[in-house]
Amino acid sequence: MSFNPFTQQGNLNRLYTNVIVPNFPALNVTAPYMGKGQAHLTFDGNFNNQIPTATSIVNAPEPYIMAHISVNLLRSQPLANLWLAQVQSQTIIGPVTIYSDSTAFAAITLLQCSIMGFDPGAYDGSDPVLRVTITGQYPINNSMWSGAASGALGSVGGLGSINGLV
């Protein structure tokens, strides 16, 4: 007799979504300060480049990738003014961590973040959302650093001792 292998699919809870700015805690955004679209994380570029050769490919992993967080702040809340003041003062905000709507999915921290966009939206009484775009780097392929630190990369092109370069 066969049975349905019903696998629990988990739960989503929009109240879990948070954007945390450790260097500027007043800018932390929790669910009650966001529009229904809340926050969105996107990565820009390839995690690895595959360079064609005559008969195959050469993999060239990237050490980081650019990432963007779009936050739908409520313009009707005082927190929106804090973000505006931050844009006017200093757009470089340091690390930013985004927590998803699922406890099963790990938080993601972007480094060297800046506020790259600030769109207050239409002032027509129909949409309270102000869109803030934060861009930073996300470290990837971390294992490639262990080879670099141990000298596994060697000298450039293996020519380090030629012509007294080393």
C-alpha cells in the first residue's frame, strides 16, 4: 500500500520581515512600518563566470556580488523622515541585515551598504509607500579565500622568480 508522503511546506509570516541597520539603529525597519510589499532582496551579476575555451570552460568564481534591498516604508510613519534625514546627512550606512518572512530561511547581511534610491511616490492620497533602495556587497564563494591565505595561488603566472621579481 502506498501513502502520500505529505511534506510540511512550512509557514510564511510577514511579521518576521525586518531590515536592520546596526550602525544606525533608528533606521531599523520592522513589519508595522512597511507597506504590504515589505522588502525585496535581489542579487546583481553572476556568482561564477564560465569562460569558454577551445574544448571546455574555465570557472572563475566571484568573491562577492552586488545586492539590492528595496524597502517599502510607510510615508505615513515618522520613520520615513528618519530615512530622509539620513539621505540628507550621509548615504553610507554600513552593514544591513534583512530577515525574511520565514524562520526557516537565514538572515542575509550585506556589507558596505549605501542608500542608493529614495522614492517618496505619488502624493495623491492613494499610496503610502516610500521606496528606499539600499545597495551593498554580499560575500560569496568564501572557500576560495582559504586557498589564497595559504599561498595556494602562488606567484603570478608561475613567473615569480624570473628576472628577479621575487
